[in-house]
Amino acid sequence: MQQADINKVRSSIHQQCGSKVMIQLDRGRNKVDVQEGVIQKAYPSVFTILVNDENEGNPPQLLSFSYTDVITRDIRMKLC
């Protein structure tokens, strides 16, 4: 993993702040969560996504991820 890769991911996510995304979280042991959320803020080391589970009646959650999670594919994101 190189610093240039992290900078590329960081700038891409920073440009997409406020956009709606579909995220796929790898929870290990063949467990995958698929959720829809909005990219809230991008910080130097992490970014946050606000996930709203209206169907299940849960309150909105603010999830944070590092840019290396995207590179290592622990989280996969797609714009909606």
C-alpha cells in the first residue's frame, strides 16, 4: 500500500461528501452487511457515513471508516 493510493482514495471520498452511497461491509466469516447511507465528512485519517435503517426501525448510525478499509476492500462503496 502506497501513500499515493491513500491520497487518491481520500480525494475521491472528499469530493463525494454529501452523496448517497451503497456500502458493503465485510464482517468476516462470510458475513456481509449491505446498507445505504450518506457520506457526511472526510477527515485526514477517516471518513464518516450516516446510515439510516428505516425498514428495521433502528435510529440512524454514524459509522466511521479509514481510507485503508477501502483499499483493502473491508468496505466497498458504490454511488446511488
